Amino acid sequence: MVNEQVNEHVIEWLPQNAWYVECKTKQDVDLVLHVCREAGISSVERENIIKILRCPIEIGFSSKCFKSIEYAYNKASEILGLKNISDWFFSAIKGKNNV
């Protein structure tokens, strides 16, 4: 599922930056939460959060603002100054580009 070399780069990058990913499906949510857990970014238990979220949803993080993952709807993440990394994230995780 996840390219190991790319995954390592993403895992190192995520906790050091202010970002969000637009998740259109619960599978997207699961993938983002899985990678965040590998990166040491805390969140609510994946299985529990996936059951209650409605999609689309934004999942974001900033080491300067939050201690854990934040969830938002309706472009709220942009208001917080987070960068949309959706295309980069999914391409990188699926191994479709060089990072």
C-alpha cells in the first residue's frame, strides 16, 4: 500500500509542518490517520473516529498550534493558515511522484 522510501520522507515531514489533507472518503481518512500514527502524531483511535466522521473532511496538523490532529469542515483549515498538501500527500503515499 505505501512505498517505504516515500513513506519515510512523508513521516519525517508531517510533524514538522503546518498542513491539512482533504479526505473525500473514509478510506482517505484511514490512510491519513495511519500515516500520522506512524509519524508520531496523535489522534483519537482510528476505528472510533472513522465511524463518526462524515466526508468530505479536512485533517490537519501544526506542531506550533496543535498537540494532535485536528478535524475541520468547509475550508476551516485554510483560516488557520495550514497548507493544503492533499495532492502531494496522496501521490507520495501511493508512490506516484518523487518527493
